[in-house]
Amino acid sequence: MKKLHLIIILIISISTFAQTANNLNNRNKSKKESVYANQIDSVMAKSYERGLFNGNVLVAKNNKIIYQKSFGFTDETKQTLLNKKSIFNIGSIAKEFNAVSIMILVERGLLDLDDPISKFNLGLPKWSEKVTIRHLINYASGIPRIENGLIAPKNDEEAWKILRSNDSLLFEPGTSYRYDNGNVFLQRRIIEKVTGMSFEEFVSKNIIKPLKMTNSVFDPKSGYKNRTSSYDMDNVRCPEMQFISGWLWVDINDLYKWIEALNSNRLISKESFQTLLNNPYAKDEGGSLGRYFEKEELQRHNGVSYKFESIFLNDLKNNITIILVSNTLNRVWDLGHIIHKLMLGKEYKIPKKSIYQAIRKEAVNDVNKAIETYYLLKKNSKNEYSFENPGELNKLGYELLRLGKNNESITIFKLATKEFPKDANLFDSLGEAYFTNKQYDLALESYKKAIGLGGTNGNAKKMIEKIEQEMSK
């Protein structure tokens, strides 16, 4: 009897100890999450204060949301604050929905990734016999481009016309990589052919409803409930998107549900997920689910549409998810990586004020005045602004180039190369500005300098060949 009594006491003691240890572990975990949340909030609040972010942010660790907050406004009037139900155009991230839909159909035996797209009787030229679905989901198809710079089809009919009227491929399928929305367009049309329903209907039935993505909607018009509008740094609304159909707008919680569903294989198998993560034709370019860094087990995807910009980092190794959605095209890329470093216990810095934002308006009107302001700020406020980031001047130079202000663009790129004399990319950019201005000798000089500094992944070499061809005419 005494033995039984001792055993019971021992069992109770072990149980109590285990419960105490578990409670202590939970408290420590909760405390750590609280520390993360406070650090993230400090980064985001300071970034908002410096005009570097307007949007929503969500961070999860071990499948639990540890930080979520909204910063700023739904549109340029600044009358309505963002909230967690605000829906955003997530740009290229929305392309994931057609890719996963393709894999759902593959798993159901209704498609094979190596099916030629001619199989689906889409009325395309003979090149469709060479192009497979696998090529489409990896942007390795070589199909004719439906976009040319800023010129893009305004609807599906225009996209069909471009694809059906071009008889030649850009390259043999599977031999190169070209990121173009024609691949996305054809994926969506194939889904419709196979299922007998619209792409939007298929996604709604097989993805949105099962995942309870209750606040997601395709191609919402201005004025739709909870819809945001993009605006620029001068608080001017940007033009609405006129493009091919099938773009899903989401709130940040619905986007998190989507990422979690793929991580837990609720929609497609782990094998299918890996198929979409790994691009066999261009490993360093990424595929339908963005870029995948195999060693780190990190998926990163970002999307841009006018001034909308979004990014998520899906760290599978450390079970961390970071999502930022914005409607003012600002620093979501940098902030996403900063939060990731923070979560991994690595050193990070809160972004400084943007020198690009500080001088861009002056640069458009009087580039010499802008350069005066640049040096004045560098003298008096060097520690407040991002003078150490070459991307700031590079971005400004390209903005001027897009506006047709070629000479002003050259002036800014010259300033950039002076400030960062060992940056090959800036000399490449200066070369492009000279080339656009038909100053071929100076363009050649800049591209050769870029190669001397290490090159720009072959672009400078290609441009030198192109310039030499122009000069020989």
C-alpha cells in the first residue's frame, strides 16, 4: 500500500514538474515574442515617421501572428486610415494563384506539365506545339511578349490578338528565361479550357472558399468596400490598372492564410509546392512562386503595380512569415529583409530618410538645383539621409529617363558614378542614359567602365555589341 502511495506521489510530482516546465517554456516564448513585436514596432513606426512606408505589416512565428499593424491611409485624400481589412493590389504575387491552380489540375490528373499548349486548341500559331505548361510556369516558353515597355494590352482580347498574330518565338522553349505576363495569361486560359469555368470561378471554388479568404476579390473597381488606391509622394492618385483579367486583391490576413496553406500542403502536395519553387530552367531567377533560396529554405516574392508594392518572406527553416503590403511604392523590400534579420537575431539598421524622395521634385523641375540640395543635405544632415545607398540616385536617374528628361537623367547618373566610383551598376545605368540620348561614344565608355568594375551579368557586354551595330550603320 505504501509503495502504491509513493508511486502516486511520484506520478503527481512528475506531472506537476512537467506542467510547471511547460508553463515556464510558454512564458519564455511569450516574452521573446513580445520582444520581437516591440523591436518590429520600433522599426515600422520610425520608417513611417520618415515617410518610408504606408501600408500594412504582419509577422508570424511558429504559425502564430506575433505582430500586425496598419500605418497610413487608404488613398491620396488621407481621410481614411488603413486597417487589417484593407485590400491591396499585390501585383505579381497574384500570379501564384494560377500556378497553384495548374498544380491542382495536375494532381487531379486533368493536366500534365509536359503537355504542349497546342493540345488545348487556343487558336495559337504553330509555335504552340513546342511550348509546354512547364515552360509557362517557369517563364521559359519564349512566347511573343504581350508587353513592350510601358505599352501593354488593356484587356484579354488585345492579349489574344498579340499572341495569335505573332508567328515566331523569342527563343526555343526551355533554352532561356523571359519574365512576361503572356505566360500568366495562357495559364489562366488553359485552366478555363480544362475546367469549363472562368479562372476566377475556379480559384474562388477551389482556393478562396476552402481557405476562408473572406476579403479577397478579383479586379475590384474603384469604390469597392475596403479597396485601397495607389498614390505617389506628391499625394496624387495613380492611374487604375487596365490590363488582362484575373488579378486577385487581398487583405494581409488572407495573404497570410494563402502562404500558410501552401506551407502545410492544404492545397497541393509538398512535391507540387517544390516543383513551383524550383525553376529548372533559371535557378537564380525564380519561378511562379517568386525566388527560392534552397540553402536557406527561404521563399521571397514581391509584386509591383503602379505605386502598389508588396513583399513576403517565407522562411521555412525558421518558421517565420513576414508580409508587407503598400499602396505608395516605398521601402517594403528593405523593411521585409530588416524584419527578417531582426527575427534571426542578426544586426540591422532602421532605414534613413530617402535622399531620392528629398530631391526628386526639384530634379524634375531643375536638376542643378536638386544637386545643390543634395550636397547641402549631405553637409548638414548626412546621418539622417540614405547617402550610402547607390540605389537612391539610380532610381531617380531612371525616373527622369522614363519622363523623357534624358539630359537631366545623365546629370543624375554622373553624380551617382562620382559618389560611387566603384559601382558597376551605376556605370551601366549611365551607359543606358547616354545610349537613349544617342551619345554612343559616351555610352560605350560607360559600359566598358562597368565591365572593368566587374560587369552587370552580361548586360554591359550586350549593350556594347548593340551600340557597335548602331555605329556601323
